Amino acid sequence: MSVTTQSVSTDSAPKKRNLTIIESAYVAVMLFGMFFGAGNLIFPVFLGANAGTNSAPAALGFIVTGVGLPLLGVTALAMSRANGLFELSSKASKKYGMFFTCVLYLTIGPFFAIPRCATTSYTVGLERVIPQDGNGQLYLFLFSVVFFALAFFFAMKPNGILTWVGKVLTPIFLVFLAILVFTALFSPVSGASADAAPMGNYVNKSFFTGFLDGYNTMDALASLAFGIVVVSTIRQFGVKDPKDVAVNTARSGFFSCLLMAVIYVAIVIVGVRSRALFPPAENGGVTLAQVARYHLGNVGLFVLAATVTLACLKTAVGLIVSCSETFSKLFPKGPSYRVWSVLITLVSFGLANFGLSAIIEYAVPVLMFLYPLSIVLILLALCGRLFGNSKVVYAWTLGFTGVAAVFDFLNSSPTGLRNALHMNDMLIVAQNWLPFSEFGMAWLCPAAVGFVVGYVRMVLCDNKGMEEVARVAAGPDLEGSVASDDDYSSNNAEFNEPNFSEQS
């Protein structure tokens, strides 16, 4: 049955069209293929192994940030008047938009996410099947050369990214993952749940610990970058009406996130069941390797290596393309797309050789800073019609959030950095004064205060803002919340995010 709908055509209104079920599934698989990468494998299984009998609330928290936030991020871009992340974040100010866009793309690109793709592939895959002769650093170097050569090759053929990611790599990856997960789930293991006592923060703060664990996937950050990809692809299928674009974007995102949630739950259960066989490992990659060897023998290790490598490779390709397109648009007088691709690939290659543990350790503080800003930006975009998308509200809310997020950044930084900056006493005082700081969410109340301050200032001082609120509130349905055809036009946008509709 097709979900295509039609409306009576008029001279003034565009012909309405929704994606068919097959088209929606196609876009959802493409989005899933870009989201589901290295962290999506190693963090849920680590959560399950350590949360044990508290895995249900921990998994729920993980799904909120690992599934719910990406869905909201894609929907927010479709419902806003922004043509991409830069325009959306520039609602606070253009300087902030430039800062936030650059930091976010560097985080999900050459500084953390792309190097982690290669290093995770090696650590949880190839490292388990090669000789342990003390030449691990050399093997990592050689593996990184091959990995980034392939990633760069695919990135130089952006016209085929939808085909490679959506049609080829994603189905192959799912087959390998299904073999491993189903074998681990349905093989008899006695006492898997009864003996899996929760450990660490999962004992008393399982939901919030899982919530913060979801940051490590970086999918909410990626949704702000990839949301315009989905919007452009949907428009390529012939969906032109702004409201239809928003509805179809949300629907495709829902299908993608539903698939991710099912896989997350399955991997968490695999982690819980592993406690009946092994003690908790230092990271989820080790746990996956142990599970694969136990259930599938040496063949299982090769299955794991192929699964992780495919997952990471397809993610790296999408990130190199997205980051290169974005920076070439942000700096039109700077390097070309090809040069940016070379630079991003080389930087990622260099950082990957520092190892997985170092990348994860230094990524956590940055994520603790970026995620609050991303969450608040998404919520502001979704609720923009309530305050007329006023710059005052955006600026005050994000400003208060950013100050508090700096505290979370410092609080999660390595001990050596905190000692060098002599920040320990100040952090203790902040922990006592900021609610929810013990849960890693010191930004929550300041963000709410910033919104109230911004809204009050808009009401008292900004008559134009109140006129905009009244105009939007009087509009039908999604009017004022959904981008129109002109909003996506390159003639009216100072900066256009990568248009993947031309590359599909």
C-alpha cells in the first residue's frame, strides 16, 4: 500500500506529494547508514555488561540521547527556516553560528569521530586476528593507511554516496551484525541476568549514566549536519510542499531511529548476557571480541572484524564528504572540496594512530560541552514559533547554556588538566550550586533561566519580536515553522550546507 497522497491542484499551490513506503524506507536506510557507526557498536554492549540488572533504565537513557535526539535534530532542521546548521545556529548571531558550526564539524570530523572509526575498526576487529608480536603500533599504522585510502576514494566520488551507503555498505553491514547478535542472543547461557550486578554509576544513577553514554555516539551532533541531506533527498524525490517535506523528514527519521533502537536493545542484551561468561572488560570492543570468539570461534572474530570495519568505513566516508562540503562553503575563498578532503583525511589519519583510548578520553569533555548546546538549539528550533524565532531568545538561552556547559567540560576533563588549571576548588563550589551537576547536566537550569530572561527581554524591548510571534501563531499548522521553497533556495541563503540531492 502506498502512502502517497494527492490534493486538488491549483495555480497558486504546489502539487502535494508524500514519499511512498519504499522511498521512505530508502531514505531511512540511508540515514541509518550514516548514523550507525563505531560508537554504536562498542558503547551499548559496554553499557549492558556494566549496568547488568539495571540495564533497562540505562538503555532507556541511552536511547533518549542515541535515538531520540537524532530524530529531533533531523526534524528540527526540516521544520526551521534554516538551510542547514550554519543558518540555524546563526539565529543567535553569525559569529556564534560560525563558531558552533566549525566546532561541531571538527568534532564529528577529523578531530574525534573519523579517527575513532579507523581506530575502533583496528582495536575491536583486526587486532584480535593478527599476531600479537609486539608490533601493534606498526599494524595500526598500516591498517590506517588502507582504511583512509578507501575512505578517501569513496569521498572523491560523492555522486555515488547514496548508492554506496544506502544500497551496498549498509545491507552488508546488517548481515554481518545480524549473524553476530542473533548467535549471541539465542545461544544457551545460564544465569546471565541473575549474576549481572550493576557496577559503578549504573548502581544508583543508571538512567542518567546511560543518558550520558549516548553522547559518545555523536549522533545528535551528526543529525544537525545530516538533516539537510535528508531534506534535500526528499525534495529530489519530488516532495516540494514545505509541510510535506517536514512530515516526510520526520517519518523517515522515525523509521531510521526505530531500527537503531531495536539494534541498541539487542546489543545491550548481548552485553548483559556476556556477564555470565566473562567479567566486565575495559571497553565494549573487548566484550564484543569475547562474545564473538565464544559463540563463533575464530570465524566469529573475522565476522566481528568485517562488521566493525564496514560500519566504520561507511561512517567515515559520509563524514569526510559532509565536512569537506561544509568547510568549502563556509570559506568560499579557501581550499576546494578536494583539498579539504585531503586535509581532513590526513588529520584523521594522524590522530587515529594515537589509539582508541586516547581519542575517547579527550572526546568526552568536548561532547559534554557540545551536547548541551546542540540539545538546546534543537529544542529552540522545534519551538521557534512560540517566540517568533527571536534572536534575543536564541542568544540568551544559548549563552546561559554555554557558560554552564563549560563547567561540564572542565568537570569531565582529565585530572591532570584540572590540576594544571587549578580549577578543582571552583568546580566543587559549582557542583554545590548548580542543580543536576552530579548527573552531568549542570546546564539544564541555566538553559531554562536563559530562555526566560530572553523571552522577557523580547516581550519588554522587542516589539518586532512580539509581532513575529503573533504572525506565526496566527498561521496555519506549520506555517512559519517549516522552510518554504525560497528558504532552501541558494539565491536567498548566505551559506548553503552541502546539497547531497545533487550527489545522490
